[in-house]
Amino acid sequence: MTTKTETAAPARFEDLQPLMALMTGDEKHDVAATSTLDALWVLYDRVLRVTPDTAEEQDRDRFLLSKGHGPMAYYAVLAAKGFIDPAVLPSFGGYDSPLGYHPDRTLLPGVEISSGSLGHGLPLAVGTALGLRAQGLTDPAVWVLLGDAEFDEGSNHEAMAFAGAYGLDRLHAVVIDNSSATHGWQGGIAQRFAAEGWSTATVDGRDHEALHRAYTTAHPGRPHVVVARVEPKYS
């Protein structure tokens, strides 16, 4: 039994795999989940200014998971950080479970958007950053995590162009590049963002220190994207 003088041990990256192992079923999308694990952890552990206690406060940072299919890694991180009870993880995908195959913002604390359909997250993040600016809220950062295949959808390119033109410098995108996109761009994903006026960084998506440096790079007057390269989806 925990006494008043005892505190829970801080969550560690090593805790995530056992948490993910609690979620079973035919719709796990294992590769989609594991490709995001390191990037999500570094964000929640070292960068995002949001906790279970501040998840409703106006000046919180916002994280939007656009890559909403295969959300096991996201659920594991939320459990490790106290947003959801780990005891609910085995119910993943169940009829009465809050843990659907795509995240649902109405069922889970700390989840900003319901997602899963490709191409929605970046436009929503642009709107969120623009709305915060309109309210004079200049401290909250907006983060969105996408998969490289989402750039097969034209809505992302419109959002990318708008954000660069309007200098939405509180907007940050993380693109998980596991070589699953149908289309590609000369010079890579980061160059496509740079052409629209974004600050960019491309890093090893399994290197926590490289991710942290890229996440915290100064980018005054411009939105920022971090392209996190991981092993190819079908390797």
C-alpha cells in the first residue's frame, strides 16, 4: 500500500513496451504504433507543457495526433504520464472501451482531436495555432504528429503553405518518415516544408537526444517541422 510519504516512481521509456503489450487484438497496426514511440516519448517527457492536472488550462501546450491509426504508442505514453489508468489498456478496441482503434477526444483526457483519417491533423493544428494567436495567447505551443503517407493528401500542402505565409511560429510538426508515402519530393520531406517558409530539421527518429535538440531549436517568425526518420515500414 502506498503511504502519504511514498511517491510513484517517474515513468521511463522502458515502461512503454510492457504497457503496449497489454493491448491485444487484430487491429493493432503494430508498425504504425512503434514508429512513433520514441518521438512521442521525448515530446511528452521533455518538451510538452501539459500534464493531467493542466490538460484543460488555456495556456497549456496542445498536442494533436494526426497519425491516429495504430494509436497504441500514444495510449501507452498517456498511461505512463498519468492521463489514463493503465488498467484500461487491456480493453483496447473493446465495445465499451474508451480506447478505440482511433483516438476519441470525447472519451480520453488529454486528447485534443479525434483522428485517423489521413490529412486532417495539420490543417487542424494550423487552425488551433491561428485561434490561439487571435486570442492573444502567445505562450502555448501547438504540436502535431503526422506520418509521411499523409502528404499524399492535398489538404496538408495547403495547410503547410498557409502556416508559412502567416508565420505561425508556435506551430510545430513532427513527421514520422518510414518510407510509406506513395509520392515523394526531390530532396525529401523537409525541403517541401522549407519551400513554404518553415524552419526544418531531419533526424534519426530513434535518437532521443537528436529528437530533443530538433524539438527545441529556435525558429523565430516561422513554424518548425522535425522529420523523424525510422526504419522503412515494410523492412
